[in-house]
Amino acid sequence: MPNIFLYLRHRLKRMKREETIDYNIKAAWHSIARMYNQQASRYNGTMSIGFALLTIHSDEGTPATKIGPLMGLEPRSLTRLLKSMEEKGLIYKQSDKQDKRSVRVFLTKEGKKKREFARETVLRFNDAVREEFPASKLNAFFEVVQGINQMIEKNSIYKDIVVTGRP
């Protein structure tokens, strides 16, 4: 079997980074994150705080252990984020009534106001994109992104690679 790493190295030498799928996804996400952070900073917040506010159920609260996975955060990062949000008066923690070992995170009145701002910010961006691009292009975009996620979840992209040494 030919060494796949040599093939990939050869292939990437001919490919400009702007031609790679991952570069374009990353570049678009960084632009979106920058835009969201600019908007959030107007309200003394960050994109991460906005996403956390949107992840927390506004009435029932959300178990703290569920917030991290929904946001793609490691436990340490989540702990820092929740502490910051608590210090800003956006959330409070309370023992779960059914399971005292579990902690639920609830939004304060201020947290609910900031959650609404975050919601409006996300909706406005999505509306602007939908106005700019026809539904057929957006449907193709969603189909491709979902397909990429499925490929990655199947873990089949690199399964046939045999590592025999460092390339």
C-alpha cells in the first residue's frame, strides 16, 4: 500500500490553502465569530457568552453538564465561562430538585435580556444570509456541511491509513 502521507503531502503542495475545504470553513467561521464578538462587545459580552445564554433554557434552566457538550466546550473552559457569567449577573446555579448531585444553571433577569439580544443577533445574521443567497444555494450548502459532518462522525476518512513511520 502506498504511503498515504506522501500522497497527501504531494497533493497539498499543488493546492493553495484557499482551495481547501477546511480553510474556507475556518475562514468563514472566524469572520462570523469576529462579527458576533463585535456585536456582543456593545453589550459588554462575548460570542461565547451569547451562545451559552442561547443554550440555557430560559425558564427551566439547563443542567451544567449539558451546556459544555452543546457548545463544544471542555469542562475547564465551561467552568471559566460560567464563573464569568455568574460574576456579570447573567446566571445563577441551583441544585437540581430531582437529583441533588446535579446543578442546574438558570438565567437571571439580566441574563434573559442579554439572551434576547443574542437571539436577535443570530436571527438577523441568518436573515441577511437568506436574503443574499437563493434557497437552492443554501440547501446545497447545508447538504454539503451535513455530509462532511457525517463523514467525520463515521470516522472513515483515515481508517485505511497504515502508519509505518513518520513521513
